[in-house]
Amino acid sequence: MEHIVFLTGRLAQLSLHQVLESIAPAAVGSPFTWEIREIGLQVAGLMTADMIRRRVAAPLSERTSRMIVPGRCRGDLDALSAHYGVRVERGPEEVKDLPQFFGREARHMDLSRYETEIFAEIVDAPRLDLDGIAARAREYKRQGADVIDVGCLPETAFPHLEDAVAMLKEQGYRVSVDSMHDEELVRGGRAGADYVMSLNVDTLWIADEIASTPILVPREPADAASLDAAIEAMTKRGRPFLADPILDPIPFGLAASIARYVSLRERYRDVPIMMGVGNVTELTEADTSGINAVLFGMAAELRIAAVLTTSVSLHARRAVREADVARRVMHAARETQTLPKGISADLSALHAKRPFPYSAEEIAALADAIRDPNYRVQISAEGIHVYNRDGHHVAIDPFALYPELKVESDGGHAFYLGVQLARAEIAWQLGKRFDQDQPLDWGCEVERPEEDLMTWHAPGSTKKRNQ
């Protein structure tokens, strides 16, 4: 049985003990024994590798197989591993998340794999110059796109179509051209596009003119027979293709169009299918992360080969990134035959599964142990908690707390507390996790700044002296 040493500070010691007592006997099929080392500091989050080396004697207990340190511990853990002769690793940032930490460790979900490719459309390409097209392609690629779709516009000339395709190919992209006009599809194909969309049974002659892989569609969305005819014709030609039965928006046939995808997969077990999701993500005024989660869940079940997505409406501006996360999560769920829960929280932008790790009573106990004037901010189901050695205050409105803080003469401190309390209020209202001094977690909807835990944390702007 594995024996683990947990390092912590005084304030978290009791909570850590309670959590470990609850999970260690049956830790997701891999029970372990444990011991806690409180290394002589109050706040576990201030622990560093250098401090551990000075305060924790080597060797550790004879049975120890690894040591787990707080999630925000800074410094070189590889050097600690070499020093103590056991694996040293960061645990979760919050003690109450240890059960989930050991659960994820046991599941070993691989999110590097996926089956569905993402075509990201530049819908207004004719109105952009080559630099604009290149910039949009870079952003879509950064968010996770596999293919850059050059979208043409009705009644809009696109004299630089060939130059756009050639430029993107030179920069290493796979490229598709998307147009309602046969002539533009031929031009794009002859310029080197990898894919053209879309052809139906009446326009398959275009495929004979170019080497591009066509996306096949029915004459009309409900005309499954015409899509079948196009599939059979391209199969006889021995040419690769993707088939798209067309996903319709709400309330103009979404349910029926989903049934068409199911029916197509039943008729053709091995035909690569494309699904264009923009009709739902763009044309539904709702957060796209949840919509993408459901659509890519269906895509995983149907083994959809490619999805075409767009970022036209500002509410869908992270649609490509959401698609990248969703395809990985749903692929992992399908391959492991587990529900898509506990795999990744990146699509949960607004609400957290466990927003309040501490009860009001537990926070009150922590507050009673504080002996310094520094304010701590936490949230529970009851509201926002602010406490230091001089008192513990709870409210649901940060303005109600201001008279108790006594920071009228300290502008920097007042500004700092204002930011923390504003974040805490948002987190409490939405049911999100709040961690003092950390930005709120919005999942894949915002870029997360990379943090180097090998370095010291720089002073905040309110702690810097004016130059």
C-alpha cells in the first residue's frame, strides 16, 4: 500500500486531516496510508521548495513513496524529488479538492486524442486583404482549428481568392474554399485548396476539374436520396469526400436534421461525415460552450469526421476553442465509456460543480485562528466572508462590508480589497470557485496567463512603490 506524506500550513492542517480521513481508506480503488507534516508556516499557499528543503528532514519515513505539496508551492520539485528520493508533486490548490485529485489520477483521461477535425471558416474573406486573412487563420489555428475555410460571399467579388489560398498553403495550413458559386469552387480548387464545399449530385462535374476533396450535400436538406446519389457517384469514382446532411437551426428543423445524421450513419457505416454547427451556435442566443458540448457529444457518438464552425457573432467568438475542448472531452468519454463529467471543467464557464468548498462554520473556525491584521476573503453558500484578527464579517453585498474594513486612509489596500470583493461577489452570485489573489476561472472562454511556479511571485501593483 502506498504511503504519502502531505505538507501543509497551520491553518489548513485540521481541514487536510478531515479530508484525508474521509478518502484514504477507499481512494478510488487505490487506498493509501498517510501522514501530515505542518512545516511551521501559517498559510500553506506560501510554501516554497527551498522552505521545504530547510524544514523537512531527509530521509522521509521508510515506507514513503511520494510527497504531495500545496498546489501553489513555488520552486523546483524535481530537485526535491532527487533530494528526498521519492516523487514530490503538487496537489490541488484547495485542500477540499483532494478527493477529485485522486479520482482524476485514477482515471488517467488522455485529452491529447480526438477524432473530429475542425474546419474554421473565415466568413468574410472577400472583404479582407491577405494580411487580414492570414491574421484570422493564425487566431483560428491557435484556438485549435485543423483546416482554414475560406468563405466566399454572395454578390461579392473575390479577386484575390487564388492569392489567399496560395498564401495559406505556403504558410502550412490545410485549406478549404466555401462558396455557393461553382466558378469560385473551381478557382479555389485549381489554386490548391484541399477541400471545396459544397457539391451536390448536380455539380459533381466540379470534382472532375480539380483535385480537392469535396464536401457533399443534398439538393435540399430533406432530400436524402440526392445525397445518397452523390455519395454513390463519388464512391464509384474512387475519390475521397465528406458527406453533410445539413444541420438546421432552431426552430426550423434542428431535431429532424439530427435524425438525418443518425440515418446517414446507419446507412453508411464508414462514410466520413461533416457537420456544420454554425447554424446552431451562431443563431441561438445562448452560451456556446454548452451548445458545443452537446453537439460534439453527438459528433462523438456518430463518429463525425469533421465539424465546420464559425465565429461571426461576438457571443460565439470562442467557438473554435470550445470546439477543440469539446471534441477531446467527448472522444475521451466515448473511448472510456464514461459520462463526460470530471474529465475537464474547461466548458463550464459560468458555474462550478463545487463552488463553496468550505461551509460558513468552517470559515468561522479558520477566522478564529487568525492572529494577524491581513484580510482573508472567502465565500460560502451564505455569502462573502472577510476576516482578520480583529473580526469576521459576512455579507452578500461588498458595499455592506466596507465600513468594517477601516481602509479609508490606505488607497492601495482599499483598491486591492475592492478587486477581491468584486470577484468574490461575482463568484458567489454565479456559483463559481473563488480563490483570493487569483483571477476567476472562466474555463476556455478566456486566455489563461501562464504562471511559472519555478519563480517567485512578483509584487502586485498596489505593493509597488511609486517611481
